[in-house]
Amino acid sequence: MKRILITGAAGFLGSHLCDRFIAEGFHVIGMDNLITGDLKNIQHLFGLENFEFYHHDVTKFVHVPGKLDYILHFASPASPIDYLKIPIQTLKVGSLGTHNLLGLARVKKARILIASTSEVYGDPLIHPQTEEYYGNVNAIGPRGVYDEAKRFQESLTMAYHTFHGLETRIVRIFNTYGPRMRLNDGRVIPAFIGQVLRGEDLTVFGDGSQTRSFCYIDDQIEGIFRLLFSDYSLPVNIGNPEEISILDFAKEILEMTQSKQRIIFNDLPINDPLQRCPNIDRAKNILDWTPKINRNEGLMKTYKYFKDFSNSDLIKEEHKDFSKYIY
């Protein structure tokens, strides 16, 4: 049985990856320090013989006994609310954490896939974004801690690949959504759905003309799975190229949920990207991958997931104490 380590295992993407690799017959070792992850996302796996969990911070030395065939490094705060509250930890997990896991992969002779992000492109000057584009990032702006952590992560990964001959893969993840997202993490879809469920007006930043493209979780996991088992070591965009403005998207949410709330406008955050859309030609050609689930279908599944918890703490504002992680 092949053994795979998945960091960030209790998070949104990480928990779905645990499910996929369990279903594929792997022995899965999940690792998470639970800053932003939640054990509820993986509690259904705890009774399985081929799943084990380590409560550990990857910025500290990482030891996993026994052989490892693969490593998926998905540990990182991924929402603006999180990485603005814990900027130093965000930088450390992208640098020290990545270094520790690349070292572990080298010792174990394991293939490692690193989760990067479309944020490496910053506020892009080309559209849609191709993997060859170097980006337009403000390193000292409020989003810089996340953007530069991921850019450094990619550089370090490629250095291990070229200098040590390590088998590495890099996925650049564009906006992804679906069940197990945190409703109040500041990202567009959970923010809008949370406001609908709480009976609040929907908040659009700027004039709403900025664009995003949204990929459903099942499609994202399939792309990551195919990339891991490909022979391609350079970054690959995985996302849905169907683009929509934030204002039109807010209207779409209201129509889908048959809600009567208004749309209100707030100031645009500093360095908020005005356009975000992946060019997925590389994924098509190398992985034979394209997204299959359209936005309406994916949104209905996501909305149903959150609505089923409408009487729980999911729709209340979260006030998690991050103070112990700021060091």
C-alpha cells in the first residue's frame, strides 16, 4: 500500500484530498496544526486502518516514521482574513514549512507536490494568466505575506528539483469552492452565502467590476491528482476559466437563493486583483484535464451544504484567537 503525507489535512482542500487518496487505496497520513483547519472535516476518517493523523506544525522539524511515497504540502492560511491576522506564521509555513517537507521528501525519496496559488500573479497585467507570466506583486503590501510566501515556496521547490534531483510538482490553485469551506473566512463565495443565511445585505468591494473564476472542489482535486502522477515539474494552473464580475456574481447568488437582500458597496481593499482567470492550456495538454462541474451546479451543492447547518455556529461570526500563533 502506497503511503502519502498530506499537510493541511484538516483544511478545505486537504480534507478532500484525504478522501480522494483513501478512496484510491492509499495509506494516508494527515498533518495539521489546526490554526485554520478543523478536525470535523476529517473525523469520518479516524476509524479507518489506512488513516492516521499528526497534530503538528510543519514549521517545526517534521518526522514521519516508515516509508513515504508521496507528500502533498497544503498547509497554509489561504484566506485574507487569516493571513492578515497571522502574517508571520503565513510566511513561515511557506518558507520553513516547505523547507522541512522538501527535506523530508529527499530523505524518504518521495515525490512531493506543492500547493501554490494564483496569488503569485498578484494584480495581473496580462489576462488570462499563463504559467509563463511572472506576476505583478507588491511584496510589502498587506497581501504580500501570502503572495511572497507562495512565490518563495515555488523557488525553493524548483531549487530542490534542479540541485537535488527531487521529484517535485507545483499546482497553482485558482479560486476553489465547495463543502467544508469556512463560512466566514473572507473569500467571495462563503462570504456571500454567509450573508444570505444571516439575512444580511451582500457586500461588494469597489464597483464590483473586478472578475473572478470559480472552480468546484471535485474538479480541483481531480486536477491535483492527475498532476501528482504526471511527469511534469513546472507549475500548472488548475482552475475554471469561466469568468464573472463580482457584481454579477452577487446578483447570481441572490437569484439562486431567492433572497431579497440588497447589494451594498465598500472600498476596494489595497492590492485586490482586478482580474483573475486562469489559462488552462497546460493542464489540458499535459493532464488531459478540464473542469466538468458548471458554476450553477457547484453553487447549489455548496449552498445546500451550508444551509443544512443553518442553525449551527457555521453562520455565526467566527472570533478565533490567533494570538498564540503570532511569533
